[in-house]
Amino acid sequence: MSKRDYYEVLGVARGTPEAEIKKAYRRLAMKYHPDRNPGDKTAEGKFKEAKEAYEVLTDEHKRAAYDRFGHAGVEASAGARAGGFNPADAFGDIFGDMFGDIFGGGRRAGRGQRVYRGADLRYELELELEQAVFGDNVTIRVPALVRCEVCKGSGTRSGSAPQTCPTCRGQGQVRMQQGFFSLQQTCPHCHGSGTVITDPCPKCRGEGRVEENRKLSVKIPPGVDSGDRIRLAGEGEAGPQGGPAGDLYVEIHVRVHALFTREGADLLCTVPISLMTAALGGQVEVPTLDGKVALKIAPETQSGRVLRLRGKGVKPVRGGGTGDLLCRIEVETPVNLSREQKDLLRQFDAALRAGAAQHSPRELSWFEGVKRFFSHGRT
């Protein structure tokens, strides 16, 4: 089967600088890496193809031979290259610990030995609105794998040490020769660590970790909102065989409040007032998150009007000024009226209707609009 042009594989033109070739390879490696596409043979093939192209085009001598003679120029010296070039090392030079962070891999602690970072954890924390606005200290319990204190995370019985893996001889990788190509993969015996435990710890059975419910204190900064995350570095799962712990991400969810809703830095609430207060004006007490305040109602206030109490909202956690409390007025219709009260209202209504244009301008303009609408519809 004929091979594709290496430049075509990486999506670059001939003469492209090495730095751009590396960038192109990074993009493809991230997309087709086997850890991101488990069991996908097509992705695995594209990853190997991109790696092969990268190995050639980032080597000055190999690239010169390829540009002059094509694939024949590099295949002729494949045998000589197999002993002196380590694809895994080239891969590591480009990405460092990046794939270790993304895919749960590890960094090298010594020759061949790899140290694996523990998994990150997520905890969903429900808060009252007051806690989110003013901040708080909350204690949570998180089930997680923590370092075994008997073996100090090593996985071995006290006093013993892990042994060098006999399969990979401590390299963590095994090499397979396929024709002209030398392929390297994670050692199936030690799973890339380079060591094996022959005398496991009786408590953690060689894992170096045990499951435990940990009690943690979380400081909630003032102004957080639903969807915000608080990162607790090193409070995730411990890494196997003494590896560093991952992080714990506390995701905030604010419960529905009985009186207030939040929109950014502002708080909103509905304030019911009587018909008389709406007509004649007055003052009503309204709640805020830090106490009651008097809200002045102007005469002839209509239902739906929004009154603003400045500085009674929320100071956002990411900075900015404190928001306001927006009070939406709701004029309440009297209920459970006695016969006498109903008669008085009828008399009052009759007095108002005598000057309808003066006392109910919105009602009058609305009916005029309805008349114009139907009149227009008939013509």
C-alpha cells in the first residue's frame, strides 16, 4: 500500500518551517491520540501516520533525503534509525506533561518509572442565596481515594521497595519491530510505571490508595452564583503508587429563594400594595438581605411599576459595583368584601366614571385603540 505524502499528512506545504510543522503535528496528535479514541482503529492509524511524518520532517537529514528521493530516501536508512531514535522521547519533548494532565498519564520520576496523577473530582454544593451573596465557610464530606498511610502511598509492605519490571526492564515501554518500523507501546505488565510490586501492602493491596470520606472546609467568597466553581488544589484523588493528587472542583448551585431572584448583580422582588396606598401614596416596609427598609410609594402608582433601591443588590465575586434591589409593584385587589364595602366601592366607582378621562386615562386610551382597530378591520 502506497504511503501518503508526509506534507499532505500534516497539512503543510513544502518549505514550511519546523515550528509550524510541530504545531500541525500537535493538532493532529491531540485529535487522534489513542487515549482520546479508545478502540478506534482509524484514529490510531492516523495518529501513527502523523507521528511518522513528524519524525521525518523535523529531522534535518531525514527531511532533506525525503525532499530529494521521497519515501525511498527515508526507508533506505530505516534500520539505522531504529536503534537510535525513540519516538516516545520525541513525543514527550513536544507535549511535556500535557497528555498526562488530559488523559491521566504520568510524568517520569526516574529512568523509565512514571508517576501518575490522581483524578480530579467534582462536588455539587447547594447554597442559600444569603450564603452566596455574603460568603460563608461550609464543611463538606467527599468520598475519594486517598494516600494509604500504612505504606505512605508506595503500595508495598513496610520496609520493602518496588522491583524493576522484568518485561520492560524499568523502561515502562516495550518496543515491537514491524518490518522497517520500530513501534513502542506501554508495558502490559507494569502499565508504564517501570516497576512491579511483589510484596503488596496489606491495607491497600498494592494500590497505594484507600477509599475514605474526607471532611473538607470550603471558603465561599461573597458574590458567587450558580455555575461558579471553586478549585481546591490537591484535594482530588491521590495518584497511584505515591503519585500527586488531583484537584477538587466545587460547583455552586444557589437554591430558589422565597422572596428574591437574582439577575447578575441585581436582586428582584415583588411588593404587593393596597389599592388605597397605590392611589394616595405612602410607605411600605420591604425586606432586603441585610434588613428591612422603607420604600416610598408615590401617589397614583400603577401595578407593574419597578422601584429601585440602590446598593441593596449583590457585589459580584469577579468585581464591579454592588447591584440594586428592584421592587416590582403589584396592586392588590381587595377580597372577601362585605355588602357594605361593596356598596361603598360601587359609589366610589360611579364617582370615578363621571370623570373617566381624568381618573382612568389608560383605560380610556385602551378602549379608543380597540375601537380604531375594529373600525380599520371593517374598511
